Amino acid sequence: MIIESASNPLIKNIKKLKDKKYRKETGKYLIEGINLCLEFLENTPEFLDVVLATPEKADLVPEGFSVTLVSERVLESMGET
């Protein structure tokens, strides 16, 4: 299943991570970009909550991690860069 809607509850919660106050309250952060994400997965996987990827990029995620598939449009709507 691919999340196609930016109004999906998971996506809405992830978008809230753009707010510093929300990050401080939850102790969670949003990491963007394939290189940063792969480095994080390699070095600190115990802190992982969710991995989002488009179907085209899902194969880049190391084995053993659960990936939630999202459309490119949804992924772009979440990004800061």
C-alpha cells in the first residue's frame, strides 16, 4: 500500500515535526535526504520510528527495516528543503 494523501494521520504527525516545540515535546526529529537517512540507519537504528520512501527508493533501505511507501507528492509535501 502506498500513502497517496498528505492528510493521512501518519503524514500529518510527521509534518508537525517541522515545529520546534512539537519536536521538543515528542523527542522526535525528521531526517531528510537519502544520505542522511542511510547514515542514521547504519549508526543509530535503535532510535528509528518510521522510514518513508517512494517505491523507487525503497530498495535503498537496508534489509531488516520496515518501510512505509508514500507517493512522491506526499514526500515533497513533508520536506523542508
